[in-house]
Amino acid sequence: MTASPILFRGGRLFDGHRFLDQTDLRSDAQGKIEAIGNDLQPLAGEVVVELDGKWLLPGLVDCHVHFREPGLVHKEGYLTGSSGALHGGVTTVMEIQNNPPLMETAELLRQKMVDLHGVSRVDFVPYGNLTVRSMDQIAAMVGLTPAVKCFLGCSTGSAGVADEKTMRMLFTAAAQAGMKVVAHCEDDQIMADAQAHATAETADRHDLMRPAVGEIESIRNAIRVAGEVGAELHVFHISTADGGRLVAEANDAGQAVTGTTGTQYLLVTAEEAYAAKQNRFKVNPAIKSDEHRQGLRELIRDGRLQGIGTDHAPHPLADKDRPYAKAPSGFPSIDLVLPMLFAIADDSGMDMSLLLRAMTSQPADEFGLSQKGRLQLGADADLVAVDPNVQRQVEESELPSKCKWSPFHGRQMRGFPLQVWLRGELVFDHGEFPLKPSGKPIFLSEN
């Protein structure tokens, strides 16, 4: 790929960790960041973008999405999902196949990445699936993916691990291959007990049917087993403050345990989720109480978790608009990532730099994406221009991802990306997509 050299001038630059004193950035013809400074002067033939005080950010890294391709493209595919990603300021997605065919072999992973050439508008990293069927395939996946996903609790499209013996066997296989395990942690037995003892008042409360203790105990057990077999563990979409603290404390003690939370757990409470119409906030794990929300915010503020993902998990609204027990879990969110980060900052008083770090350099470092999530010399020129002062109302029908609905419909939000560049090419321009999809599989390109 040959990009046009670009000089960005007069912006407020965030490098993945902090806002810089420098105001200018230059990207080269290879789509890399070539210079960062003040008063940089245009070179012959260089495109100049005057930022006029707008923020220039690294493209966000969403470490947890479900694009459902192949298999359920009628719910979401890479073309629509990656279009939504750009609308939300995301230039790299890390995607989990939670519908058949699961990514249980190196051949399936490799074929998936090849098939997505010319489909995805953003760079992408598929995870492998850690199942009993895939155990003897994990070593062959090394180099094709940074981690394998294990569902320790049942969720959309996936049954949970049956017992500790099976979990130990799966974690051992990953440890022997030197592969990180990313886990959905909820205890199926605790959730089954909650459902068995449900009353008329509790049976449609998702946070009570998938209670906090189910996640906490699952995380506790996963940390213990991972330590005993030498597995590297990352806990996804942590929804409880206590679960997040277990992860942080294990990490503090020197164990190879890390974790991320989700935008929804930092922004919404269980009461708000319950009050939302059409099960729009029904998601696994369930959104918890304000106490848990505040605790997770504190963990992100202190840098004790390794980032934030969206768990973008779309379903047609007709599927969601059913009685609670029949409605699938998950909702589309990637279209609004950057505005959601601003909303979390506005609601919590948290420094925006901490939230930006949690979706740029932190997940990039956690999963070995050395060229992503940062403004530094030699990194990919994945860039987002945003005016933090412009606010508008969310109109769900205008969102690019497949489902055309959002639980945030009608909400006033700020921080919508204006323009997005992928490796130095303008791929999103005020709601338009000026180029054909050019996203690349990051790990396959390195093999």
C-alpha cells in the first residue's frame, strides 16, 4: 500500500498514554508515523490537514467483538461491523467467533483471515476457540492469534465448561502451547440455582438470574487453576468490582493474570438496564449495581485492569423484543465507542486520558499489537480526529453496523469521530467511507 504523506497541524495529540505538548504529526507514504513535533512545515506534495484544535488520537483497539462471520452474517458481518467500528473511532478489532464454525484449528483461523480480504474496513485479529475439540490444535495456532477464548459460563452460542476437571485440562493444553487464555467467567451452577429459586419479582431481572457471585467465584476458580497449571489468563468483560479486584490482586502478586471490563459496565447500572425497553441492555455477564460500576471505574482509574472492550454482540431488534427469557443476550455498541468513553468521563469525572489509554495502548500492549494504539515514530498511522465539544443526539437508524438499533438511541452524546485514517489512508470522512475496505489480518501478515 502506498499512502499519501500527510501533515496534521494544530491539534491536541494523545499518544496512547497522555496528551502531548506537541501539536503536529506527519505520516509517510508507507502509512507510518514519521514525525511528531511543533511547527512542522509541509513538504512538497504533502497533504495538509488543519486540525484547528481538534483532538488527534490513535485509532481505538477494541479487544472484544463478535462479528459473526462466517455463519450468522444476517446478524453482523465484517463489512457492516467494521463500518460501525470506524464510526466509533476503532481501527483494530479483536474478534471472537461464538457461533459455528468455531475457530478450533489453525486452518480455520487462516482461512477466515484470507476470506476477509477486501471485506473488513479495519485491521483485525481473530481469536482461536479453546474447547475440548481444539486442545490438540492450540500449538498450531501460535503466531496466528494472541489468545484462545474459553467460555467458563454459558453464553450466546456457547455452553460453559462442564466442570473443573475439564477447565484444568483446557488450561493445561494452552499452557503447554504457550498460548494465553481469554475467559468468559461465570459459574453455571450458581446461575442455575438463581433460576431455580426465582420468584415473580426476580425472574426477569438479568442481574439476579446471572448474579454477581457467579462471576466472582468463577474468576476466583479460574485464577486458582491457571496458577496451578501455569496458564496465562486474561478475564474478559469483568462486570463486578470484586471480580476485578481478584484479577488485580493476582497480578500484583506476580501471577500471569490480567483483565478487561466493558464500556457498558462503566456506564450503565442494573436498574437502568432493567428499565430499558425490549431487553436492549440484556448482555452476558449482566450489568450490575452502581456499587460495582463505581468499583470498576476505580480499577480503570488506577490502571489495575488492562483495558476496556465493547463485547459488541448484535442481534436483530425483533429477536431482542421478546419476553425476557426468550431474548438473546448482547447488543450492538461498536458504532458509539468513543462517545461512550466521553459519556463515562462526563458521568464519573474520570480523566479522559485514562479512558483513552484503556482502549489504545493498554489493549495493544496486552495482546502484542506493537504497531497499534499509539502515536509514536514508526507506528501505524491509525488516527482519529474528533472535536470533543460537539454534541449530538444518537439516531440509531443512521448507525453503520447491521442491526440499526442502539440502547443509546435518543441520548445526547459528544466525541463522535469526524475523520479516521487507517495506515495513513482516509477511510472515514464525516459519515462517509471514501475507500474500498482495506483492513488486514494483523497476525497473518506477520507470518
